[in-house]
Amino acid sequence: EEIYKKIIQSVRKLNIPIIDINAEIFEKHKNPLSLFQDHYGRFNEKSYQLVAKTIFQKIQEYEQKK
């Protein structure tokens, strides 16, 4: 958790666009464990759809700000 926060902070300080999937999907989801197919941390079909949709939306937002 601490390393994750440091990485996110460092990337933001460098003004590098970042899509924080953890913050955008998993922290907001009512039951984030339901987005994994097993205890090894592999995404299931629904989570892949959410990740793809989020990435697409964030890229569109970034392109509009240019």
C-alpha cells in the first residue's frame, strides 16, 4: 500500500498522465473481490470490461484537455 502511494505520487509530480485502475475501479466497487476469478488475483471477464472501458474513457478525457 505504501509503495503504491509513493509510485502514484511520483508519477503525478512528474506530470505523467496516469490511469489509476485501483482508484478508478476497485476502490469504488461495492464488492471488489467479485472482480477476480480466483485467489491468485486474476481478473474475471467483468473486471476486464471495466478496465478497458475506464482506460478508453480516461484517454478520451486526456485527449480533450490537450
